Amino acid sequence: MPDVSSSAATPELKSLFTTVQQHFRQVIVPLWQGPGWNAELALPYEALDAGHQPLPPQRYRAMACARQLYLFSSLIGDRAFPDAATRAAALFRSLQRHFHDAEHGGWFYSIDPHGAPLDTRKDLYTHAFILFACAHYWAKVREPLVESVLDAALEVIAVRFATGDGLYEANLERDWTSLGSGPLQNPLMHLAEAFLATLAAREDADVQRDLLALATALQKRFIDRRQGVMLEKPLGTVDNWFEPGHQFEWLFLLESSPVLRDTALHQSLKQGFAYAEQVGVDPHSGAVAAMLTLDGTVRDATQRIWAQAEYLRALTLRVDNSARLQRQLQALHTHFMHDGGWHECLDAKGVVSRADMPSTTPYHLATCLYGLADYLG
């Protein structure tokens, strides 16, 4: 929970939040109700250009479908989005229709523009988001079929991806044979997020056990002992790095969870958050750099909207006054939002370097805004 009461929030912060929230609800979400929706396949296009035209489809990913399922599940019951339940149901059906592997189990990574399997490998990142989305969707609709898919995702993750030491393989072949990928930070973080979503939807002793085992293993294998940051690859990997956005994302998951709060991993990430903020956030503009080496050297200064959103969400749990929160929300609004939607990436100088709008980004914006709404009461 936030360290401060909502009374600490200034009228200016509340007004700015209302402006950004309205932009999300009135501009960004409708993009995926209209031009971003491929009605023939019942899937979101991968991305829209700045003029709201779909980029020529090269593929459709299960992960993108799952993130949009989360988005519209979160809007079920919201009177401003009366069709959210219908859209969520369509996305849930599409997840099974297009991506489920009837022969080997699990879900394909992607299909081609015509709906045929394209990349048939099985990756943890995709499966984590399917679990995450189904947990949120089931919490809203309580339909047995949705819970059965949730259970199937849990089983395939436990049986196929688990390595027996609390960690999980990042990528496997279609038939579950090894690709030698080993564990990677980002899929594991989203698996933790999916476990937390499952526990929010129901009591589940097995999921709680696996979540705590994952946190223990991550502390042992991925945390830099000096700075406390979560590395992208296991300790000892050549050419390793860390991403400030992921430190902020982790901090929020750990600090907002009664299960994970006060674990050794949480203690590390509190230190890692401070270090990432010190070396990875511009104190004047609020820009979050994409990648840094362990000594704090910026390896990639690209400013990505998702990292800005995750920093903002983490700050709702860390600030003792609203000034920094307001500065970061203003930076998000000023530098990344525009009348037609959002800028996905800026370069080191703040110039737009990626103008397309991916269907996966509203997930980050939604979770950020829900965190801010909780902070503001």
C-alpha cells in the first residue's frame, strides 16, 4: 500500500490524473475497439500507425491477444464500455481457437496473417500472460470454461517449463523438447505477476508455494549482490545488464503483495529501485533509460512508454509526497501522449523514434492508471 494517504495528493495531481485517465479511456481504448480490431480473425492487429491504420500484418501473437483480454476484462462492468464483456469473450475464444496446440498442449507463440500457425515454439512469456489474463477474466465472469483454461495454463507451466529449482525455462520447442534457453528474467517476472493474479482470484496453496519458490530462486540466481538490481540473465552470464523499468515493475509486484512483501527478494529490490532511480532516471526530465550496465553506464538511452508507466506505478508505493509523482505523470502526459494516442519510444534527446502504437502497450498503461487510482483513493 502507499506510504501516504490520498489526502497528501494535491488538487493539481488529481486533475492531471483525470486528464491522463480520460485520454486513456476516450482515445486509447477506442483504438482497439475500432481500427485495431480484425473482425475476421477476432484478434487485435499487432500495431496501428499514427493515423490509426493497421500496420500490414506479419503475424498475430498469443501474448498480444492475452494482454488485450486483460484490458477488456478489466473494463467489464464499466458503464462507459458496455461491450467490454463481449470483446473479452471474443478474445478468450480466439486464444483457444488460434493458438492452442491440440496435439502437444500449451499455446503457440504466433500465427500468420491468415490464421495458420507461424512460430510454433512454446515460450514462458506467452504462457505467463495467458495465465495472467485468464485469472483476471475468470475473476470477472466466474465461468467454468475460463477456470479450466487457467488450470491448464498452470499445469503446463508446472509440468513443462519448471526446471525443478524454482525457476522455469524461457523457450521450448513445440513438442516441449529443450532449446537450451535456460531461465530469463522477464518471463519469470510476468510469471510472478500471473501467480499473483491467480491468488487474487482464488485461494491456491500450490500457486503460493510456487510463487515463493520462484522468489527464492530469483534472489539466488538473478540479484546482483552489490546493487540489489535484478539482472536480465542469471548471475555469471557474459555481457549481462539490467533495465530500470524492470526494477520498477518488480518493486511494485513485491511491495503490493502480502505474500512477497518482506521476502529477501523484496529487500533486494528496494535497494535496486534506489540504484536504478539514481543512475537510470534523468532528474530533470524524468526520462527512464532502457538499459544499463552494472556500473551505471547507460547502454541504451531509449525512453520507452512502458518503463515510464512502470516507474510511475512504483512511485505510488514509494513517495512520501506527491511532487515526484506529479512530475512523472506530467512527463508521461507531455512527452508520450498525443491527440491521436501515444508515442511508443523516444530517443535519448526526446525525439520520437517509434511512432506506431502496439496492441500490447495498453496493458502497461492500464496497470499504471489502476495503481494511480488506488493511490488517489
